[in-house]
Amino acid sequence: MGQRVNIGVFDSGLGGLSVFRHLITDLPNAQLIYVADSAYCPYGTRTFEQIQQRTKKIVDFLIETYSVSLVVVACNTATAAAIDFLRSTYTIPFVGIEPAIKPAALKTLSKVIGVLATEGTFNGRLFKQTTERYTNGIKTIIQPGYGLVELVEKGIVAGPEVENLLNQYISPMVEQGADILVLGCTHYPFLSNTIGKLFPNLILIDPAPAVSLRAKTILQEMRLPVNLPSENPIFLTTGDSATMDDFLSMHLSIKAKSKQIKI
Ligand code: DGL
């Protein structure tokens, strides 16, 4: 008899769906359960202790309700604030996400890279360590993307408001010679088209495909018997379910009925 493997995926909101869209292809036999913590979004300006408390609530819920075997933390800020805490609290494995500094440093021709992320991500140990290790001889321009997460949460990924903020944050990077922009927040890949329109020569780096493959490798190493076809993914939100359904339909072409949860 086969067994369906349940995988939890969460983010401060809808941004982690930029990781989810790869997981659904890479793990076709797993049951994916996505939790958007939209009622507490954004995480970017919260303290690490506050974020740890939220992640604990979400992971407890995922384990108690769905017996998940693995959790993908599809949020750079939550990874920065809580991945060590989660790994020391639970026995199941966690896959986190952090700004893709290493591939950017390897790829840049101008030796200048830009990183757009939240304040929380820049303040984390992981970001500092990775930057120190991989950016020797490379100028790294960091910029918090204030206001962008809030717009993406509302499904606004184009138009004057988005363009104004992107111009404000990215133009100084380009003026200083950046040829690569690291998307250091899972909400930002949904802005890729607008960024591409404003800065057509900038190469964008999104770590989501690598994170998804990492989750796949861990599942293979765990040798879990994944031999039942998966059911439809489950979408849960602490925020508004109609907003999530609209976002899924508009940006992932998924018709789903998400459910609001109170945790
Ligand atoms: N999607 C998030 C990240 O990857 C968090 C954004 C936020 O809530 O501030 O960092």
C-alpha cells in the first residue's frame, strides 16, 4: 500500500507561491499544503522573536493537522529569522530560502550586483555569512524593498505605483553598474515582468527552482514511499481567502477554493 506524503509550504503571505509553482512540478506525487500568513504580513519589519512565534504556530498546525513530513519555508525573511529555531525545535526537515548571492557573484560581468530583499533578511546571519563568503571583489548593493510586498499581496504587480517603487530602488543599482539583480524575497518574482520592462538589460535571479529541487532531493533521501498520485493542493490563509483565490487564478492559473484558518 502506498502512502501519500504531505509537504507543508508557508510564507508570510502569497509570495511563497513563487516557490510553490516549482514544487508542484518537481513533486508531482506529494500532497502540498500551502499556508499564507497574510493576516500577519509583512514579516519584513517584525522582530525575529515575533516571526519565530508565527512560524511555530504554522508548523504546529501543519504537523497536527496534516502530519507533514517536510516543511518548505518559502520566505527569505522567515528563513533568516527562524530556520535555526525550527530545526532545533522539530525533528522533521526544513528547506529554507535565502537570496541567491552565490550564483549572482559567479554570473556578474560588471562585478556589481544588486540585492532587493526585506530588512529582516538583510539583518539575518545567513545573509551576512553568504555575502562575506561569496562576494570577494564584487560590489554588493543592498536595498530593502519597502512597500512592494504589500502591493503584491493585493495582486498589484504592474502599474505606476509598482513602477515608482521599482525605479526608486533599482535605478541607483543600475547607475552604479549592476548587471544582476537578486530577488531576495519570494514576493518579488511576481514583479519580474515589470522589472524586465523597466530594466531590460538586468539579469534577474530567483532561487525558487533550486529550493524546489532541494526539497525533492531531501524527499528522495528520506526514501518516503511516494507512490500515490497527489490530490489537489490545499491552500490555506490566515487572511482573506477570496484574495488568495484571485491571486492563484491570475498568477498561477490555478482555480482553487482556499480556506481561511485562524492560528
Ligand atoms: N515573502 C517574504 C520573503 O521572502 C516575506 C516578505 C514579508 O513578509 O515582508 O522575504
